[in-house]
Amino acid sequence: MSKLRTQFVCQQCGRISARELGRCPQCGAWNSFVEEVISPPASDAKRPQGFALRASSPRRLSEIEALQEERWLLPMGEFARVLGGGIVPGSMILIGGDPGIGKSTLLLQVALVMEKQGRVLYVSGEESESQIRMRAQRLLGNSRNQGADLEQTAPPNLYLVTETQLPQILEHVATLQPRLLIVDSIQTTYLPELESMAGSVTQVRECASRLRELAKTSGITVFLIGHVTKEGSIAGPRVLEHIVDTVLYLEGDRFQSYRLLRSVKNRFGATSEVGVFEMGERGMIEVPNPSEAFLAERVIQAPGSAIAVTMEGTRPLLVEVQGLTSPTPFGNPRRTANGVDVNRLLMICAVLTRRLGLRLSEQDVFVNVIGGLTVEEPAADLAIAAAIASSYKNRPLRADVVLIGEVGLSGELRMVGQTAARLREAAALGFQTAILPRRLGRSEAYPEAIEIIEARSLQQALAAALLGEEQDSSSG
């Protein structure tokens, strides 16, 4: 008998080592190496019938027929926007997100609307078929006492199965010939011939590779649900994100109703696109005008409230940025940021202290972005600085003004990209004035429906935005 061979594999990055290491030299993770048995490759593995590989032969570029990309119509507009206009046949899409954020609910909704265009197979390794039926019953709007009605209104082309072994899943696919396959989740799917446990680097990599082979050879679109680590990245090897065609993240605060579906990789569309949903009793409800939703509960002319225009992909979003300053009882004042980078907040506070003379070293500063949205681009710097200055001086900002611009360390304002698209969105929502950095060139015309106030420095911008007489909050 041959000697049993083992290896140690990092569960974060997939690095292979002959012995166990305390810290991975590639990704730096501690105690991430797991022992796995080395098994010979199964070259004679049985493939599902009907999905044989096609013979390949090199051809000249001029000999290849140019095919028009056809997408399947997805009746969910926000989801279709993130995918680039619809579902590409034969593509492989990975969706990740925190536990309980709504990944399974969203894909079950996709299955319910896509079954009208062909068979859909929903494979779950975490829930029983009866549990999925209960969720589908809720999404379809039927009460618990109307089980008989569900049998009459249930989609006829939606099939459910609870299975974790990949060979069995492929056999079900070969039998049903579905148009869409949903696997929930890739971490619970495993190959019996591999000695490692489900969710390990080897299992995730091999299962994803075989599902990719299925998608490319049969034209079936495969949706995968992936777990995330405590750092927020998709669990498993990084190669998993390279295998799939599209990587989507479902984001949002679990205590907020809004969810953002963000594209970070898309071979068939633009990256960084965002779709906005609201979690309700009937599942994910599309929010066609998220800017209006984020500003629905805004208090007009409240000190410390400013409106920023941020870009999420190609979509401009208007969000309310709130700032609050309060005298600190401690030696070191606090800087608390919710929805913005704390390092960016520290820089803006330093500029306000040094260039505008605000005594923020004696104040605790809190900044919050309403709606659970995370703003990362520097175009929101001016709005953050205005919200902090408004709270410190106890003077409200003009109610009809939006602020767009990056703040430099010298207190100057710098231009940001796609300014015209931001202004058109602000004008559509009824804002009449925009404060911008002064531009040097005239390459792009601004909309005429909104008044433009250009400022060279942060001090000029705040002078144009603040209302009322100054009431320094540090006095009294």
C-alpha cells in the first residue's frame, strides 16, 4: 500500500505548505493552515450526460464568427442594472454578504421571476425544501393558512432540492436541463472523492471549477452564494473570485432597511454599479429613486446637516451627511465616523482647525451618513466639513444647496469627476444651488437648471453655505 500523503493549506489564500505554519507567509493570516489528504486526480470521473466537452482547435481571429451578445430579460430593474442589463447565458455569478443580509431571499426572488422564461433549479445545502417553500410562500404574498392556494399559484418551472454533493447536483442538472442554476451555498457543496471537508480551499476551488465547466459547455447560468469572513471578504481562496464572471456584494446595515447590491467584478458590464433595495415583508423591494428615499426624513435647516452627491458606479446619489460637535470632558477628544473613513474625518478636522481656526481639539466630533450608505470617494469632503462647521457654529446650511468637492490640506477645494451628472441629479430633486470648486477649464457644460457657486477655498464655500449669525458652540 502507498503511504498516505498530506499537505497543509491556508484557508484564506490557498497557499500549500509541507508542514503546519503558525502564520501564513503569503497573506499574513494566523492559524489558518489545515491538514488535507493529497488524493490523486480522478481522470476517469464520470461526467453528467448531455454536457460533454467540445473538441477545441485554434482558429484565426478573422475566422471566428462575431456573435451578438444576448441577455435574458430580468424583470428586476435594479438587479439587471448591476449585471449590465440582464443575465448573460452561460455566465457564473457569485454573490456574497454578511449573514442575514438577504442573499437567499434575493436569489429566491430571482428564481420566482425567471421561471417564466425556463426551468430554474434552486439547490440548497443549508435549508430544507419545506423551509424554502415557506419563504417562497411569504414572497408570493400568501399567508400560512393558504397552503392550498400556493399549490395553485406556485411557479411550475421552479424546482427545489436539498443537496450538498456536487455529483448529485450535476445529475439533477442533467436530468432537468434547467436554464438557471442557483447553489446556496458554495461552501456547503463538496466532492466525495476529495478527503478535505466541505468549505475548505480545495473543495471550494474544485467545486467552483466544475460548475464553471458546466456553465461554459451547456449555456446554463449559475448563481453561487458565498459566505464572508469577519473581515467582510468572501470566504475561501481568492481564486474563487477569478473563476466566476461576476462578483456581487450585498451590503447594508442589518438594522437598516436599505440594501445595496454592488458589483466589484463584471466581465459583461461596468464594475462598481449599485442597485438599491429595501427589505420588506415581501422580500427585496426595488428603490428606483434612492436619492429621494435617503432624503425622505431630512429635517430642513437643522445645524449639522449637509447634502453630498456621491457616485456609485454611473449612478449619482444624494445623501445626507450629519455632523455633531460636543465639548469633550476627556483629555483626548473622540472622532467617530459612521459611513465615512475615519482617517478622512481626521484630516478634515485638522484642516478645519488649522485653516479656519475652529477649536475642534476641545470637541468630540461625530459624523454619520443617513441610510446606512458608506461614502468612500473624496467628493463628499466639502459636505463633511460643512456639516462639522455648521454644528460647531450652530448655524444651519442653506436648505436648497448641495456641496461637491475634495478638500486639500491647504484648505483649497479640488474638482471631482462626473460633476455634470451629479448636478443633473440634484436639480431633478429640486435643489437650486450647488457649491463647487472653481474650475480652470470649460470642458464640460453645467446644467442651467441649478445655480452654481464656485469657491477656491473651504472658507469661501462655508461663507456661501452657512445661514444666520454666528453662535460659537464653545461659548456658554
